[in-house]
Amino acid sequence: MELSSLSPLPLCYPKPSSSSTVSFLPFSDRTRAYFGYSVRKRATLRNSCNSAQKNFLHISRAHDHEPRCYFSPNEGLNRYCISKLYNLNKLSRYVVAKSELAGAGTPDASYSLSEVKLSSKVRGVCFYAVTAMAAISLIGFMIVAHPFVLLFDRYRRKAQHFVAKLWAAATVAPFFKIEYEGLENLPSHDAPAVYVSNHQSFLDIYTLLTLGRSFKFISKTAIFLFPIIGWAMSMMGTIPLKRMDSRSQLECLKRCMDLIGNGASVFFFPEGTRSKDGKLGDFKKGAFSVAAKTRVPIVPITLIGTGGIMPAGMEGVVNSGSVKVIIHKPIKETDPEILRQIARNTILDTLKLRC
């Protein structure tokens, strides 16, 4: 819905009267009481304030230099009505307008956050119960294997990623099905690469872990403080990052290049954060600079469906649905800007075509 196409409504103010005054109005200017309201609340005011309008509002025909909407203080306007109109003027934060993405995503990719079904909430509780039980059951294998991993496979850590794959698969299996397309485009387990993907949901991590590749994610340092999950991330070699800290960002990129130089792969969400409305955001250049400097391919991956199952900002619910993972052909290029444009256009075109 194009909100800007609606014409603004005229302001409402008292009809001038020499015989009466409004001494109780809480405005500095006693001769004018403005009740301008947002265009987006036009329908709400029309439907919910009919009774108030019948009592004290008068709608007149438009005349030059005359108000279209005014009230007469002689007809019983009281403080309650003023307060009600003022509160209705505030735009609800739960109003969700369908996104016109204009080349930045897909028209059907916006998520409505206004209503949540009880079944989705119950599925959300079950989801976290299942993932907690799976993590508790499997963390012991990681702990036992970790000394051997550090000795014989310090950089790739295939054993730890295999346990993580089991954990992710056991968690998502009862709730949604994952379809894969283009698995033949995945590099071999021993070939380093930089993987990039769109980011829609908390479920993206679970979905990507089921691919069974030993790529290292980049995560906020605060996540490492969580018991079990934080331990598992450390043992998998997840790369910590402090947001808004330039020194931490530089160390993160150096760590990525060091891992690639030793045969491991890294994974980036180049948007930097999850999309809240389905739009594909701008790609940051970090991943593509790493790929260009280390001369390894970029592997774009398109995720479809995770945002509808667990929208960003609604991590407590799990809706029904399915997920599709599309692996695109690796891209090799020495110019990071060209790499960024090709990868983003590849994912964007796929979203437009498949959604």
C-alpha cells in the first residue's frame, strides 16, 4: 500500500466564537486546538470515533480560507474526548505495510507480525525443548573428541561439525522439511571457500549446518557466554566479533584469511543482520575482500522460507512451512567489488524467481 499517495487530512480546530471560550483546553493557544492526525490512522479514526464525531464534530464543505472540521465548545466537548483523539493519533507499532521492494527483494517477502496463532507459539516452545535436549545429548561427544580435533584437525574440525550437523538435523526434522538444489556446486570438504547467503531468520544457522560443510561462522561475542551453545561454538572454531568495534572487525578478517590459508572455509552473512521485512539488504564488502585476497571462490547460497517459519523479531514462534536451499556455482574473481555485485545479483534474482 502506498501510504504517500493519500492526501493529508485538514487539521481540526475550534470554530471562532466571541461569546464563549474554552478555558479548560490544555493548549497554550486557547483559540486553536489542533487535532491533526497521521494519514495512516485515517481509517482507525473514522471507524472508532463515530460516536465522538456525532457528539461534537461538524464536517463542513470546503470553502476558501475556512476549516473543514471544527468543534463547538458549547456542545459538550470534554477532556476524555480530547485525550482519546490524542492517543489515537499515535501510530501503532504493529501496523505492517506490505513492502514495495523495488528491486531489493520480492513483493511477497514481507512478514506480518500482527497476529500469532497459538499453535505457532506451542511449536516454538517445542522447538526449543527439542534443540536443548539434542544439544545436551551431543555436547559430550564434542568434549571427548575435542583434544583429538586440536591435535589432528585444528583448522577444519570436521568431527565437531559432524556433531553440529546431527544436532541441527535432529532439531529441524520434526518442524519443517528442507529441500536442497545445486548440491553438486558445493566445493569438496577439503577445498577452502567463502560462503555467503541472505539472512532472514534465526533458523538460517540450523539450515546451513545440515549441509555438512566445515565452514566457520562469524558470531557476536555475547553468544559465546551461553552454556552448552557457547561451548559448542568455541569447539567448532566459530569466529567471535564485537559489533561496532573496528579493531575486532579487523581481527575477524585476519582470522578468516588465516583459516582459509590453512584449508578451512568461512561463512558470511554479508547483509550483517537479519532482514525484518523480506528485503535483501546491501552486502558489506568484508567477505568479498577476503575471497579476493586469498583467491578462493565465493559460493552464493539462497535461503527461501526460513523468514516465514520464524520471522526476525519473533524467535518464540515456529510457523508451518518448508525451506529451500539453493547452492549456486562458485564465483572466482580478483576484484572484490565485482564479486559483491555478482553474488548479490545472483541471490536477488533467485529470490525474485522462486518466491
